[in-house]
Amino acid sequence: MSKPTEEVLKKVKEASKNGRISCTAARELGKELNVSLRMIGDACNELKIKIYACELGCF
């Protein structure tokens, strides 16, 4: 498990709505921040944010 940075945690929290984030938004955020999808997923887990509408099975 990769430890998400404070910036990643903040951006994931900002991008989520009602404790949820779409797979598309999570993948775009990873690309924007230049971090792995694993780190985005770990940030979501740490923040208890659910990823929904998963398209590729990345998370």
C-alpha cells in the first residue's frame, strides 16, 4: 500500500461528493496529479470514499 500524500488526500476529498467518487473522476485525478491509480485508491480507502461506476476494474 502506497501512502497518499496530503495533496492527494486533499484533492480526492475535494473531488468526491457525498463520500463517493466515480471511477472516471478518480482516474482523471490520478492523471492530473501524476500519481498511480493505486495511490488514488489508497487515498479513497483512507478517507472512506467509495469509488462507483468502475469501468476497468482498476480499483
